[in-house]
Amino acid sequence: MSVKIRLQRHGRKGKPFYWIVAADARSKRDGRSLEKLGTYNPNTNPATIDLDIDGAVKWLQNGAQPTDTARAILSYKGALLKNHLAGGVKKGALTEEQAEAKFQAWLEEKASKVSEKEGKIAKAKEDEKAKKLSAEKEINESRKAAAEEAENEAIKAEADAKAAAEAAAKAEEAVEDEGPKTIDEVAEQAKEEEK
């Protein structure tokens, strides 16, 4: 019986969530498995991986073959390195303590890289949020300026209309004050204007 370390899909449509399992190579993708080794959630950034490293190393030493994606996950979490170091201990190239020290140093380095990536992602999100906020403030300022300009235009138009109405009223009063003119008066005024 050949054993594969592979992913078993769970989760809803469009939101996959995987179990990392050791299963018979002949069983279905989501079928019966021999042992659950961990979980993999690609929906988060960075992806969330929980893995039983010792269990994965045990299966690797017993001849289980990981699929390509499972190999990448095992490498990312250090299970392949631990398997390699365990092989060195078996051959006598390393002691158990040296192998564990190398593995812990690798884990610390990996943890610092992951936290650095998380920091970059958080900073990028903050920068994007600040950019959106400044753009929104700009839009609000332009809207406010346009509203003030429209209000000033309305006030000016109202004042002009009021002034025109007053001028028309004065003109009417002036015409009424002069009173009716006779034909002779109009003729005399026209002669004076010709001169």
C-alpha cells in the first residue's frame, strides 16, 4: 500500500479550506484518510498552516510521498528539513541535540520572515486606507467648494434681481411723477435733442 501526504478539500464554494492528511494513494481525494496531520487555509494573507511536524516526519520516514502542494507546505513549515536532519542523526553525522538546535534556529529565522511579511502587508493596508481617506477628503472639499460657489451665485442672482426690480420701480415712479405730456411739450423736447 503506497501512502500519500496530500490535501483534502473542505470549506464552501469559493472559500477552500484543506486538511493535510496521510492517505492511501488509491482512495478518493476527500475520501478516507489514515491520519490528519494538520490544516491549510489559503484564504488568509499569509496563508494559515497548522501542521503536526513530528507526525509528518514519521510518515515521511515510513515512505509516504507528498504531493507537490503538500511538499511545498511541508517545506514551508520545516517538516522536510526535520526529516533530513533525522536522516543525518541516523547516519551519525549529527547528534540529536545538534539537529534540534539547527531546526530551532531555522524556525526562528522563518518566524522572523513571516512576521516581517505580515508587517509589510499591514503597512500596505494602512497606506491604502490613508490614500483612500485623503482622496475622499479631497472630494468632500471640492463638493463643499462647489456648494458654496452655487450658494454665492444664488445670492448674487437674487441681489441682481432685487436691484433690477428696484430700478424698474424707480423708473415707473419717475414716469408717473413727470405726469402726462402734451404734444407740444414732446415736440419742443425733440427739437432740443436735435440741436
